[in-house]
Amino acid sequence: MSEASRSIIPLSEALKVWARVAALSFGGPAGQIAVMHRIIVEEKRWLGERRFLHALNYCMLLPGPEAQQLAIYIGWLMNRTLGGLLAGALFVLPGFVAIMALSILYALFGNVGPVSALFFGLKAAVLVVVIQAVARVSSRSLRNGVMMGIAAAAFVAIYAFDVGFPWIILAAGVVGYVGGAWRSPAFAAGGGHGPKTDKAVPDAETLLGEETPAHARPNFRWAASVGGVLLAAWLLPVAALGLTLGWDHVFSEIAVFFSKMAVVTFGGAYAVLAYVAQEAVETYGWLRPGEMLDGLGMAETTPGPLIMVTQFVGFMGAYRNAAGLDPLAAGVLGGVLTTWVTFTPCFLWIFLGAPFVEALRGARALNGALSAISAAVVGVILNLAVWFGLHVLFAEVREAAAGPLRLDLPVVSTLDEPSLLLALAAAVAAFRFKLGVIPLLTGAAAIGLVLHLAGVI
């Protein structure tokens, strides 16, 4: 089989496969990557184990949702630029539609008793899901004392001193880069969301084969032209909104905030959600504290990347600050804008860097940076769990300040006992009986509805 014929599959077949992957992409990045591996490596044999992991390792070095970026990478390998664009867009589309519909229903009926009760149950279960994420990422990333120290420092910095998430990630990356450059064994790369399987498919026995297809070899002209188009598609709307509406308009604030977030979202959705939640609630006033948990519950129960929760944040921010527009129309535009500036950079990172990935894979310093960032992410997700826990279990939370020290402390007398009992029950179901995320969330929402009908909440 010639290189040309084995490096490109029919686009119609590719679209069917990517639509199937998108429809099954529940369960966070680990589940989504496992679905892609099962369908594309084991079932379709488009590419082999080593090439799949090669692509995944690169995507782990990037900010943004690694599962979607992996889809873009593989789509580009199989069907060039158009294939990458379609694979990435299809991966997001089901979640985009679902979150938009749920956001509209939430805005219209979120305060109605039964609907509010469903989200009451979801909040308690989502808290347990986040605690599970802390445990999962810890077991993968904290392999030695240095990594544990980085995680602890990250938690203290963000929780006690209110250091911004981007600065924590930058500091961890610098420490890891230096440690990797010095060849310290503590910073050796490892972990990730890679598939666990005994079915290693050799590259030579796949459609793509072992050779690099011609279109996937480094090409500076192609990288510059595609990168320029994507950079303009990302940043020109941001500039246009700021210059025409003013930088303090809600659409401009959404565009700028989520564009910045797209550059620093190392470590997956859970890591950045604390940053998004605190900024959306405390800085911009787009959400109330408990509403971020409602949005995360939506993202957990719909297909697509968990970072799709940002669409809900943008929707509610624009809905509540419509500035003369119909609130629902403003919310829809805010959700579309958020999705655009969140995911467009993902295509940019892949198309710019994928042809040069071999050089990146062998770089000890970059692998060291990834390891340190992964460790810092543990501390950041722990902060997210604490922040969510305070706002789920207590009706009132106060800030205690002493110099640079800033602590959120609960008002103990406002403990919500039904929330506590439901969270404990969800924890037993998740950790003792290994109940999956979707049954856990569905069951907790149903219990919330029952408690409402019984007059408990």
C-alpha cells in the first residue's frame, strides 16, 4: 500500500467515526481517551499503540482539553487539515448543544422547586466526583517527595494567599523545567490519562503504517499560514468586541477572560475550574457560588470535554448582564463566544506544533515541566474540592484576612445537614461500591427531588 493511500481515509468514513466518538465521550478525559483508543486503535486500526501514545504525550504538554486535542491530532494525521478541524469540532458539538439547552432551561426554571431540588442533589454528588479527581490525579502525579511538596505549595498558595492559578502553573513549570534540565530523577515524566490495555497494536499493522505521511512532516510555510488564520479567528473577535463595545462590556470581559484561560488550562478541567469559579463569582459576579456546581453537573452528565462548563458560565454572565439585549439572546451569544475563544486555540496548538512533536518528546526539560505542573494541579484541584465543599455544605462562608493571608471559613451554624448526609451517601456509593459518575449523579439528583417532594428541602 502506498504512503498516499494509507495516510488518508475517506472523509465520509472519518466523519462517521468521529461522530461516534463524540457521542460516547462521557466520563472525563480518561474515559474519552479510552473510547478513542478502543475505536481508532483496536477496532479500526487506523494507527498503532506507539503513534497513539506519541500523540497523547504531546497533547499532555499543551493547555486545554487533551482528549479533544488528541482527536484533532489524529484527524489531522488521517485527513490533513480538514480532518483535524472536523474531528475537533465534532468532538465538542454534542456537548455544546446539550449544555446550551440545559443553560436555557436553567436560566428559565432554575429557581422552580423541582428543578432546584434536582440541582441540590447534583451539587452533593459533584463534590464527591471532584474529591475522586483529587485522589486519581494524586496517585498518578505525586510519585516522590518533591512532587508532594509542589502540590502542597500550590494548595497553600491558592487557598491561603489567593495566588492566581496562572502564576501557580507558571511557577511550577519553571521549577520543573529547571529540574528536568538538571536531569533530576524527581522530575522524570510519567502518568497521564493513557489507555490501560494489553492489546498493543503495532504501527506496521495499521492503516497509517510506521512512516510519517508527507503532509505530517515539518512545513514552516503551512504552519505559518494555518497558524495565522487560526490566531486571527481567535483574537480578532476579541479585539473587535473590546474596541466597539468597550473593554468593560460583558461580551468583552467574557472574550478576554476565557482567552486568557485557554492559555493556562494545563492539567485538565478540574484544575482550572477553581480559578474560573472564583473569578466568575467573586470578580465578575456572573454566578452565585453554588451555581458553578450546577454547571459542572451539566458537564459531567453530557458528552464532550468537562471544560464545556465554561459555556454555562459565559451564558449566565451574559444572561444577567444583557445590556439592552433580550436576556436569552444575550446568554446564547455569551455561550457561543465562550466556546469559540476556549476551543479555537486548541486547533492552533495542534496545527502549529504537531509536525515538530518529535523534538518535543525527547526534551527532558519540557517533560520535567509537565511533571511539576501535574503535581501543582493536585493542589489546585484540592482547593477546588475545599471551595466547593464549603459552599455545598454551609449556607454562609466568610473570609478571614490577616496581612497577605486570606482564608474562606464556614459559619458552622449554617451547616446544611441534608447536603452533608447526601454527600456522605454519594461518597460511600463512589468509593465503597465504585458507582460510576453518571449513575451517581442521576441517583443524587433523584434523591434531591424526593427530598423536595417530602418537604425536607
